[in-house]
Amino acid sequence: MTDGFIGAALTKRYGTDYELPPEIGNSTIELLIRHRTVRHFVPCELPDDELQLIVAAAQSASTSANFQFASIVQVEDPARRDRLADLAGNQQLVRDAAVFFVWVADWARSVSVAREHGLPTDGAEYLDSTISSIVDVALSAQNAAVAAESLGYGVTFVGALRNNVDAVCDELGLPAWTFPVFGLAIGLPDPNDPADIKPRFSQDVVLHKETYRSLDESGLQDYSERIGKYYSEQERPADWVLDRLAWRIGSSEGLHGRHRMRESFQRQGFPIR
């Protein structure tokens, strides 16, 4: 690994030529910066030893007060994978991945232990408790994704499982006080998969010093041009604002069923005071 690889990846992220001093780069930073979403996999199996390492990396992430709110459901049955793929917008990658995990925000363990000891559980009913469990899930899943990529695999997070949360809960037999946050597909990337390092906002847009500042129009224009070029090369709709942002925040239709999320949380036993 050399700074040349990192500089090339940063150029794709930000659209500006980067030349880094040799002492700056390392293999960990390169791995993080060259991440890409892999949506096409070739058949393969993950050895059990590697699978255990990925889960160990997930469990090694920071966790709120060591409560370890993240649980993982590994789905192997092809019929169940097929049903989950349908629930997630008919994404073939759910069927094709070597491993498919569903990451679950899990208060059930803590609530069960507390009640077995005759302890009250009112504190679990507040919004911050729900947020803490979702943060735990995100941190642990990202650790797993990085571990998988370090072993040569590709990954895709599947947030579309939340389009049909109640059906996913039923499919996985999730008890009260648990909630499926997203899926994670892991597999061997198809060499013909066109996905590349996707452009991001410039750091001037996302890095605020001391206090928050409003978005500069030039930063938005710069990103719109770079991401539009990327999507055009991928033969996808190129207007980031009209083709993506607008449909996602314009109305509840862009949520594809996720506008009922509060009801789904309550169905799963989360009062969310």
C-alpha cells in the first residue's frame, strides 16, 4: 500500500488531485477511503474462520455503556433470502451474497435480565434508549463491513428492509424490544460490477469549525457536477437533486413504507416516550 493508491482514491472522492507525503498513508486508511458498494457477487462461501473474525470485529466496536445492543441474524435458507429480497425491493444481491446478515437493535436481552432480577425497565422506554441501540448497531455493522473488505470481500448495506419492517420482523421471528435496522450483504465482488469509489461532498461542506455554518452554493454545485458525472458513467439518472434528493424528501411516497416506522417500533414493544 502506498500514498499513490490513497491519493487516487481521494481524487475519486473529492475530484481534486491529491499528492500525499509518503509518511501519511497506511493500509487501514486506504481500505476505508477506497470503499465502494458492491451490488453484484460471484458464487463463493466464506470460511467459518473468516466469518468468526468478521463477527468478532463487529463485537469489538464501541458500545453504549457496554450494553451491547446489537444482535445479528445470519440468514442462510434460500427461500427466506428470497422473501427478504422481495421485501427489500427485489434486490438480487440479497439472494447472491455469500453471507447475509440482518442487524437488529436489541433491548430484549437487557429488559429480560432486568425483569428476571425484579428490576424496573421504565428507562428503556425513552427515545434515547432507542437511539443508543441504533448507534450500537451502526458502529458494529461498520466494523464488520471494514473487516470483510480487509479480507477481500465486497459489501452492501440494505436499508430497504425497513420498507417492510413488520414483515421482516415476522420473517425473522423477532421478539418484543428488537428492531431490524438494515441488512448487510457480504460476498466476492463480480469483476464486471461497474461500481467505483463514489464522490462525496467536499470537506468544506461537511466539516464545521466551532459553529455550524449554512451550505455554500458553490459546494453544492461542485458536488452536483461530480456525482452527476459518476452516475452518467454508471448509466444511471445523473441529476442528484431532481433524481434522488427530491423523491426522497418530497413526500411520504419516497419513504416506500418507512413513514410508518413509529407504528412498527411500537408494534415491537418500543413505546419511545
